[in-house]
Amino acid sequence: MIQIVKVKDYATLSKKAAMYIAAEIVQREKPVLGLATGSTPVGTYQVLREMYQEGKLDFTAVRSVNLDEYRGLAPEDSHSYRYFMNQELFHHVNIAKENTHVPDGSLSDAQEACESYERLIESLGGIHLQILGLGHDGHIGFNEPSDSFPAKTHCVQLTEETISANQRFFNSKDEVPREAYTMGIGTIMQAEKILLLVSGRDKAAILKKVLEGPVSPEVPASILQFHKNVILIADEDALSKCSSV
Ligand SMILES: O=P(O)(O)OC[C@H]1O[C@](O)(CO)[C@@H](O)[C@@H]1O
């Protein structure tokens, strides 16, 4: 079931999302957060940093697992998602580095990289709250449109659309890696709770398909209709094409 929280704008979305995450951190003895990269959660991470700096939030007990990472980029590469997470959140709060996990893009043995990430999530006891952004083609993590829903962490070929969308983070399109490691749809669906964040008019058409269209691997995020506990926080622009909201 997807519970929709409609907000006015991106700033409100970021505050609301941070409140949900903070509540999870406070209520759990050892919270396991699934974290996402991309532009959408940047404001949320900013609010979490502020809450920590104001002494309102303690990350000591938090363990985190990120959704995905470019294959071929070392953790210290400034384009890697590990680097992004360090910059946007980890370096600014009191989370222990050893409690933060991002797939290691420098591992060349794809099978081992993926299997060990699944083992890691299992050893943490699973994910309590998974944060998700939404790609323009409906991807979550790096699960691109396909003819089936991939179950576990795996290595993907990025689509031209995603490569073009992510080009803005690199000097040129040629620099964007063509492959990535990502949690599978099954991995994501096993999270106890999911927080999907969507902002902007450019996401309105795909969000309508996710919420109102048939569940199909051609729109990977549509599978969330089958999850028991999804909270969507979306702004008015993102929801502007949804008739029912
Ligand atoms: O929040 P953005 O930048 O629109 O990205 C949406 C999705 O695309 C990705 O950046 C991958 O392309 C994901 O990490 C993210 O969830």
C-alpha cells in the first residue's frame, strides 16, 4: 500500500522526509537505514545534518546500507556514491564509518560484490527504512526498465536515459560509467518500510505510471504498489498529473 503525503514544495518534502527518518532513528534500538543518492534526498540529508548539529539527533546506533554504486569507480572517486554520501551526510554526523555501507564499485568480481552485499544486509537483520528516489524511466536504485524484476543485488547496464540524466554530475557523458551495482527489486521490497521521495514537474508523468499504471517491470517502481508499507512524499508538481490525489 502506498500512503501519499502531498507537500507544497521541495523544501517541505525535505523537512517531512527528515522527520520520518529521525522518528525511525529515535524509535529503534539499532536502526538500519537504506539510503539513496541523486538530487532528491540532498535536502533531506541537509535537514538531518542540521538536526544533528542542533543536538536533536544521535546517529551512534545507526547502520546504513546504500542502494547502489557505479561499477568501476573507487570509493574515493569524487563521482562515486560513497563519496557523495560522505559529503552529503556521513562526514557531518556522528555515524561510525564502519557502520556505513555502499557497494564497492572497485570490486571487479561482480558476482562476489553482489553476493557479499546481500550477505551484509542479511547480517544486519534487514532494512528497517529504505529511502528511494525515482528515475525518469521509473527506476529505483539502478533497477532499469526490463522484462523482469531482478530479485537480488546485481550488476546492471545503465540505459541511455539514465546515462544522460546523470551526465550533469560528470564533465561529459563519456565519463559516466556504463555499469552499476544495485540492490535488486526483491532486496528493496524486503525492507520493512519504504520512503519514496519525488519532486518536480519532470517526474509527474512517471509518478502517475508508478501510482496508477499496471505493475510492470517496464516501470520498476510500480512494484511498490505491492509493498505493505510505502510512504510517498511528493510535491504538488510531481503529483500534478495524478487524477486521484
Ligand atoms: O533524485 P534524482 O537525481 O532525480 O535521481 C533519481 C534516481 O536516479 C538515480 O540518481 C540513479 O540514476 C538514483 O540514485 C535516484 O534515486
